[in-house]
Amino acid sequence: MVNVKKLFLFSSAVLFTCSPVQQIFCAPLVAEAYESRRVQRIEIQAENLPPGSSFDARPVLEKLKTRVGDPFSQSIFDTDLKALSSEYDRVEPQIEVQGGEVLVTIKVWLRPTIRKITWQGNTHIKSSTLRKELGVKPNRTFNRVEFNKKFNKVKEYYVKKGYFESQLSYTVEQVPGTNEIDIKIDVVEGRAGIIDDIVFSGFTDKQKSQILAMIYTKQYNFFTSWLTGSGVFHEEAIEQDRLRIVELLQNEGYADAKVDLQITNAEKEGRIVITITADLGPVYRYGQVTFSGNTLFTDQEIEKAFLIHPHEVYSPEKNRNTVESLKHLYGRKGYIDTNVQYETELVDDKPLYNVHFDIEEGTSYKIGLIRVFGNEQTKVHVILRESLLTPGETFDSVKLKATQQRLQNMGYFKNVNVYAVRTQDDQILGENYRDVYIEVEEAPTGHASLFFGLSSGDGVFGGLDITETNFNYKGFKRLPKDGPSAMRGGGEYAHAKVQLGSKQRTYLISWMDPYFRDTHWRIGFETYVNQSQLEAKKYEIDSLGGSLFASYPLSAYWTVGTKYRAKHAKIDVAHGVGRQEKEARKGTGNISAASVSLNYDSTDHIQKPHNGLRTYLEAEFAGLGGNFSFLKYSYVNSFYQQLWPRGIMKYRWEARFIQPIWWTAAAHDIPLSERFFLGGENTVRGFKPFDMGPHYGNGDPKGGLGYSVVSIEYLHEIFSILDAFTFIDAGSISNKKFSLPHVQLSYGFGVRVEVMNRMPITIGYGLPVNPRHRSQIQRFYFSMGGQF
């Protein structure tokens, strides 16, 4: 009688509170009745065997940790059931006690085999595409959990394609007399969700422009949407856009603004129109702006930190920014725990908000210890040299945030968090000290890539590029033990490149330490082998060389540098050329040169500046040994000016000159490998690469002793990956010293596009204004490169 009750209690717990796979986990009340009793029998029963088939229970029994003769353990039995549930479609345990011993029966249902999968209801997307997205084929074992995961990917695929109303479901039908199933997937596609137009109602033209620039939802564009993925309706994105629009309006004083979105069918089949309607309400302004709690700073000093003032347009964002401004004011004096709260009060019957700020100044703190966490490979000193904080100094919250930004900008870490904590040595240092914790999460800093390209100047090319931006040369001795990771963490830059092409072959290795011996000196070297026929088909320039360089930042913008370079150049001239061309062989020999440089850079981005100036001035002397002696001067300027959010003006002027001296006194004695060449996509567009200036009798360019280029370019960002540009270029090159007698002009336009940031493509069309002869003209130019 007791046994029946126990079995009934267990079965009730299973039937009314659990799924079959979880049965045993939901019977804690009866578990104690079985615990530690001897297991007398374990029986495995297969419930859905096909007719005529048999089931061998021995492999199942061998996998169980619960064994006959052992004391029964609920936790071990739970583990057994979990293991079985990963192999069978359904697992159902039954336990009873007879004569003080436990009898275990486990019923299992074999996983069925998928006979076929059919699709119905999909009219716009082919079944073959959906089958590929699902990734489940017939004649495979059916695992419901795994199938549901893959089925959800198909749902996500429909949403990604813009079918925001799509509904997908599936049914499983048992094939009679077998352990096979048929899966039928029903698709209700709904509207396509391709955005034909976005219509605004109740907005000003300025607001429309701001909203279109900031929202994720875009109108479908046949030429660009396939690149950007935009132009398709996404429900979550459109809701986020609505909230951002409301926030924008509220920050313009429309505190009661409401935004409504409506979706209607467009005239074109399969497309929709999104109508965004705004109910702005009145414009709210600030009434009284007051504050209290300040004792460290005067009222006038506090007011200077305020970003809001009476009668200005009310903005919740400015309220929050004012709080941060006040915290920064106090934080610079060490009051890093200053708390600022504000309260708003709506004036009765007037669109005015009174705002009061309450300041709790707290205590001034000094910096205790600086501790670094999470740096598995990067050396501590590499991290600390980016810190603007010094132990013992008064805390500065601005420097704290700047330190975090500097560490983030290094590119060594996925995440950086710099914050203050109560010092662990407060009994020694005192209560007014706070330690600084720098938490970092290492990111991959090595990059190995194959690249390929096609250029109107270089022809077809490809190669291998390896870069490590957090290199550690001291790791060589640990390389056999620790592997490639030993070469990381020193904060150095290392680069190796092999490029093979139809016109040029290059092998290069370079290294630089941006903080030599933890100073601001940057030192490095570069060595290379280069074989080039870029300049002409009749001669090849083979070069072997290297350089040592060092630079020192004088300020945030100015840098002074010096460099020594050595090169051996060999000029191979084709057979059958004229006397002048054969004289080019005289350029074979050694060059030994040293230079000093001055660099100014105030641009706001390394790769794609919007504002700022870059200036580079260099003077070089060649004649420290070697076969040639000359002076070389370079002056390069680039100025960037952002006219509006998407428009940038770029002005470029550069001039370079060579002055032959001493034993290389004649212009024609300067080797080809040192001369300047002009023309092509990097200098004067619309002219054939390297073809401007003096020529040999067969038409191959000689190069020059001096050149100058002036370029004006307007760049307009259409999308984040697509820029259009127009330009005017002017250039002059001469074989005479400090002489630029003939200026040649061109103008044109083009586009630059980056496909997934890995396939930069530039296509342009240049129109020469005054070419000397038609053979100089090459209006169309392009370049394409990529990594994979």
C-alpha cells in the first residue's frame, strides 16, 4: 500500500508539473523516499520501434551512472536523464519501491528520421533559398530543439528581407508504420516591406533633414541598398527611430511632442510608404534656473559651467549635459564624488520650466595606487604610459576620462574601464585617497591578410600583408615555449609585406617603437626589395635598401624627426633602345642619405579627416658615401574643411626638388630611382601615370628634378561607405633645377566605395585641360583592392 502511494505521488508530480524530459527533476517531495536505497533493477523500454525491428538496451545501460546494486542517488539519476534526453526524442522515467529496494523503468522514444520537408505559401522567396537557409536535409535524424533553432533563422531571414508581417509555422506528421516523419512548413509572407517613400507631416524642412540623417530606416535605393542593407522595414528599428525623433523634438523645446508612424501600401506592388506624423505642441522655454549647495566655487564660477539659461528653449539633453559639466568642474579639483541632481517645475498656465540644481560637493581626493587588470599579454608599462594620472596628485576627472579614451584609441583592447575605488591602504594614506583601477579586455592586434587589386597604374597585383600593432621583440626568446603570443604585448609596431604584380614586386619589413624606453621618442627601421616597371616598359628599376628613423613630438601637433637611408639601385634597360635610354644605366649604384623633418598634424581622423591641417617639411642630404650626391627638399600640405555634415573640402599642395651637388653635379647624373614622376590617380588625374614631363626618344618618361602639385577636391558622403567627389588638379614637372615652367591642368569627378570595409574601389574620370600630346591622356582611372 505504501509503494502504491509513493508511485502515485511521483506520477502526479510528473503529469501535472513537468514535461516528460524533466519529470524526475520535479518530484523533490518523493525523492527522499528513494534516496540511498539499493537499486534492484533498471529496465529500458523503447516505445516507438518500427514493426519488425529490435532494440538493444545494453548500450544504454552502459552509459548510465546509476547501476544495479548501487545506492540510488537522485543527483546521479538526474544526470543520466539529461544524457538520455540529448539522444532520444522523449524520455519518461518510472520509479517504485518493492521490499525496500528501487526498481527503475525508463521509457525512451527513438528520434524519428525526416522523410521530406515541404514548403507552402512562399510566393516571393524560392523554396530552394529557404531550404538553404534552414540547413536541414531529408533522411536526417529529427532533433526538435536543433530544428527549432534553425527554423528561427528562417523567420529572421524573412524579417531581414523586409517581410515584417511574415508568419511561419510547421507541423510534424508521423508516417504510419515507420519511425519517419514529414515536416510541412506553412509560410504567410505578408507585405514585402521595401520602403518606397518616407513621408513627413508636421515637421519643418530642417527637422526633416536632421531626422533623415540620424534614423536607421531609409528609403530603398536600387543602387545602394544591396550594399548597405537599408531600405527594408524592420519593426524594432522603426520603433527606435520613433523614440529618437521624439527625443530630438523634446530637445528643441517640444516637451509634449508625439510622433505617430503609419504604414500604407505604395502604388508599386510589394512596397510600402512610411508616414511619420508629429504633433509638436507648444515650444517650452526655461523660466528660472537656480542652484544651491556650492561652497568651493563662487556663484559666478558655477554659472559659467551652466549650459542652460532663462528664456532659452527647454532641452532635457542640456539639463543632463549641465549636470556633467558641473561634475567636471568639481572633478578637476579632486571632488570626484560630487553629486548633482536637478528638479524641474512646470509654471502654471505657461510653457515654462523652472529648473533647480542641487550640488553635494563631497570631499577632495588624491590619487593612491594605479592598478591594471585584465592585461593578459600587454605589458603594464605599455598601459601606464598612456595614463595622464600620477599617484599623489589631486584627482582630475577630466584626466581620468582622457586616460580611458587614450587607452581605447590604442586599438589593443575590446573594452577599457578606468575608475576610482577606495584605497586599500587608507590606514597609511588616509581617507582622502582613492586608487585608480584600469580594467582592460585584450583584443586581437595581429592582422594577416591576402590582398588583390587592379589599378590603371599598377595593373593586376596581389600579395600577403602581416601587421602586429602590439608587437614585442623581446618575445623571440620565448617563442618556442609560448608560441606566437610571446610576440605580443610590447606596444611596438611590426609590418611585413609581399606584393607581386604585373608591373611591380615588393618585399618589405618594418618595425617601430612609439615609446622608446618609455620616452616620447619614436624609433624604427624599414628594409625592402623592390622591382618596378611602373615608370616605363623599356627599363626596370631594382632596388634594395633600408632606413633608420626617429621622431619626437614637440607638442600635440608638432613632431620633429630624422632619418638615415641606404639604397642600392640597379637599372636594367631593354635591348634595342636609343643612346639616351642606355644612359639610364648610369643610375645604377649606391645611395647614402640623411634627412631632418618637421611635421604638423591637427586633423581629426587618421584615415578620413574632416577638419585640420597636415604639413610635412623635409630636407635630405645624399653623399654620406655612396655613388651619388644631391640635396632633396619636400614640402607637403593637406588642408581639410568640413562645410556641412556630409561635405568636405580638401586642399593639397606639394613641392619636391632635387639639387645635384659635388660629384653628381649634372641633372642627367641623378639616378632614375631618385627622380620624380608625375601623372595618374595619385597626382594629376586624367593624365597617364608617370607620363608627364620630359621623355626619352622612344616616349618613355625621364622623370624630373622638381615637381609641384596643387589639388582642390570636394568630397560628398552619400552613405558611410560611398563618397562622390569632384576635383581640379594642377601639376608641373621639370628636369631643371628649381624650375617649373609649364603647368598642366585637369578636372573631373569620381566615386569611392568600400564594400564591407574590405573592398575599397575608386572610379574616376579626369579631363586634361592642356595636354602636350594625346598620348599623355588617360581620362578614366580606377583602383580596386581587397582583403579576405
